[in-house]
Amino acid sequence: MPIIKSARKRVKTAKKATIRNAKTKRQFKASLKSLSSKPTADALREAQSAIDKAAKRHVIHKNKAARLKRRAALLAKAANVKLVKKAPVKTKTTKPRSATKKK
């Protein structure tokens, strides 16, 4: 165990990060396995999302993420699965703010 206070804090931070990274990695591996066992549009969407999250959180390299997404897409294409885009969610439109300046 470190003696310096900042080093003790880093040990705690590293432990939390390790747990978080392991969870992210576990989720993306599980989604890839579910896609390979039963390729569906939902499984493909979930796998791509999990891969993107893992890359964004620096659990895997961005080039590896791109390679995995490509392989997942090829696997789905071979199983004749098409990814259908969901309809965009409508958001409330707000009135534009007036251009008056405060004095």
C-alpha cells in the first residue's frame, strides 16, 4: 500500500476504473456472442452500440472497434439481416429567444 496520500487516492481510482472497464468489456463481448449465435437486427444494433461505447471509453482501440463492427456487419449480411433505422424521436420545439439585450 502506498504511503503518499495522492498515491493512495490513485489506487482507489484505478480500482474503480478497472471495475468499470471490466463491465464495459464484458458487455461488448456478450453482445458479440449473442450476435454470432443468433444474428438479428436487434443483436446487430446492440453489438454495434456496445462496441462504440467500449471504444469511446478507451477499453478497446478505435481501429479494433471499426474492425469488429465491420465483421459484425458482414456476419449479419451473410445471415441476410438488414439493419432498419428507427424513426427519429421528435423533440419539443422551443420558441427562438428574442434578440433584446439586457441593460
